[in-house]
Amino acid sequence: MIFTIQVPCSFVAVSIHRCCSIVYYTKSFFKTKQWIILCIGSQWLLGFILSIPDFIRIHMSNGDALWPKVYVLVNMMIIPSIIYFVTNILIYYHVRSSSRRIQPQTNIHNIQQIKISHRDIYLLRHMILMFCIFVAGWAPIYILPIINHFTYINLLAYGISTIWCELALLINILDLFLYNHKLRKYLKSICLECFTKL
């Protein structure tokens, strides 16, 4: 579980890092290597701490208890999803309030109707897409053992949910690379440099 929990923990760490660097962009600490090391280190520390009950369960005689399955679902899906959702709401709220400050003021006597910019819509769509892919991809693999505690689940369902989970992970990773314009330009320049040396 220490290594498996790193996937949702990495989403949480990335979303917290992105939230702090966008919302608190004037704070120089959130642009330093120490902040990145703190995010990654706390992600691994959290993974070790959350895995302690799983380690205890392995050494217990009752291997078919319900509480470990619920514990894994809560720590792998529910808590990371809530943190991911809250940090993205904070990002969207910050971007939205920035857009409102930038938009030109109309006549003060008229009621100003604020239009949502294309940038706000694109950010909101991206947040919803990433959140839905994460939840839809990872939820089945952790819900099936809880259902299996009460009724029989075919092993094929476990295999399909594992493939579905890996596919969702791949889509999220590709989306993170495609959405980050600076990283995309950097990787493109490296590829072009490699091809020119050939």
C-alpha cells in the first residue's frame, strides 16, 4: 500500500503545489526547490503513515475484516478526492477573481454583467476532467473489495477494474504533460535537439 498510495498522494501533492504557486504567486517560497522537496517528502511520509494500519492488518489473524477495505477506500479515494477538489476550487476562485479585476469597468450606474472568459471556462473544464478521470478510474478497484465482502465478485471484474485504473492513470499523466505548456516546449526542444544530432 505504501507504493500504491503514492498515486493519489502525488495528485494531492501536485494540486497543493499548483494551488500554492498560483494563489500565492507573490510568495517566493512557493517557487523554491525547498517547497518542491517539502511537497514530495510530505507525500512519501503520508504514504508511510497511512500504510501502518495495513501493515498491522497483515499480521492480524482475521484477514477478511471489512474495516481495512473501507480504510483503503477512504485513504485512496475519498480524502485525496476532497483535497484535490478543494484545491482546484481555490485555484478556480483565484483565477475567476483575477479575471474580474482585469476586465474593464462599465458604466457605474449600470448593473455590470461579468462574462466568464475563455480562460476560466478552459480551466474549469480541465479541473472537472482531471477530477472525473481520477475518481472514475480509481474508485472501482477499491469499491469492489467492499462489495465482495457482502457478495461474490468474479475475478474478471477485478482484472477489468485494474486495467481501467491503469488507463485512467495514463490519461491523467498524459493530460498533465499536455496541459503544462512550459514542459511541453521543453520536451519538444529536447526531442528536436536529439533529432538534429542524429
